[in-house]
Amino acid sequence: MKAKCLTISYLTKASYASLNGGDKEADNISSIKKIQMSDGKEYPYKSSQAIRRDLREQLAVLGETLSETETAKQDKGAATTQGKPQQFIDDDLFGFMQADKETVKRTSPVRVSPLIALEPYRGELDFATNYMGVKAGGNPNIFESEIHSGFYRGTILIELDRVGVADANNYELKLTNDEKKRRISVLLDVIQTLWGVGRQSRFLADISPKFICGAMLTVKNPIFLECLTTTSDGMVNIPLLESTVNDFNNVVKAWVLGERKGFFKNDLEQALPMGEAFAKMKLWLDEVY
């Protein structure tokens, strides 16, 4: 059976970060987004919407022409892209919706999870002072920002059978296999070099993968989404990943582990260097297209 998806779960680490702002601010404290887990603790996360923006921006950095944003055609409508997936890679990979007399919509074939911390928020704050208005006779503005340090886990699933293929008859999209493969290869380059565009002026962070587990499946399922974890000594739980692959053995056509060699306490024999792991996933595309 032909492969239908490529799923990649990855770990990154932030030593001193404030990845995504929350909407709760009090007493001049800029919060970060957090979710309360079953253990009662709060875990920071970067939203999937923010990750999708990062992916789009990195496409442009790598030389791809993006679909320019257009104002809404209806009153109080949301701005949208041009909705031309045949021409623009981001309209193809990330979808769009144009609401007019006739709604033109494409569901994104690239599915993205939030980037969620594996370690809880510890109440740490960065103290800062804004002196911009002092020379004009104003008072310095004192403020604080929530910060966090630890491992973060994210997952991206690519629907291989939908990239370059229209899911409605009111827009044009019919790519050659070579162009489908090229666009997914570029997306893999984006994932490998992922960089967050928000909150980087004072909190520069590298969210590119330091460990990945990728698989090509004949079904659509992010099999590693909840199974990529770390041990108490900061190592990847490899037995859980191997058990996951065994459980899905009948639908996994290929899988790979990759790591930034020298990043973890001990290098894993089962994992390729990161560049080789991404190169291997690109070779999988030859079997699909």
C-alpha cells in the first residue's frame, strides 16, 4: 500500500526563553502560554498557530515566494492569502479560506501540534526596565516577563497524498510529482532549520530539532506525538519509541531517529546525525512520487 503521511516528532531545548506570549497580564508582568496537566502543574507551550507562522517565514528565508495577504472581501471578514496553491507553496501546504459569495477553502495538508514543554513552569521572571522615555522627562517603565527553561516537544504531520492535489473544484491545483516532492523537501529543510520569529529581540531561542523520530506510514497518524519523552537524566526514552514502531509495524513503511550529535549526555547508537536523518526522509519521497 502506498504511503499516505510523513510524521515527525521532535525535541528542542530552551535554556532561557519566553517563546509565546499569553493573554493574561497583571502588575506589568508579561505572561507566557501555559496549560495545566493532570499532575496539577502548568507547562509552557508555543501554539500551533505560532509554529505555522514560523514555518511560513522560514519558507521565505529559504527563497520561496509566499502568497501575499489580501484584505477581506466582506465587511468584518478576516484577511487572507491570495488562495493560489498552484502558484504559491504556502497556499498549498498551509491551506486558506476566502469567504465571499462563494467560499474558496483548502484544508492544510500540513498538521502541526503545539510545542509543549516537558518540564513545568517554575515561576521564574525576567526583570527589565524600559528607559526609552526617560530623556523626555518620563519615568522608566519597570516590567517583568515570565521565562522558562527545559525540553519542548512538537509534532508535524504531512499528508503526502494531499500535497499538490485540490480538495475542492473551485480552485486550481494539479502539480507534477517532481514539484510535489520538491515542495515537501523544502518543508523538511524548514523543519530542520526551524526558528521562531516572535519574542526574539530579548529572548533569542533556537527551536530547531535536537532530536527527531520520523516515520512514513500507509495511514495518517502522528504515532510519536505522545511517545517522545525524556528520562530523569535528560536522555530520550528509546524503548518507548521502539515499542511504538512495533505496535504500528503493519502500517510503518520506514522510520528513522536523528539527533544533534554531542548535544545529549550520551550519543545514541540508534540515531543518525540530524542532517543524515533528514536526507533519509527526503529519499523516502522517491517511493511516493
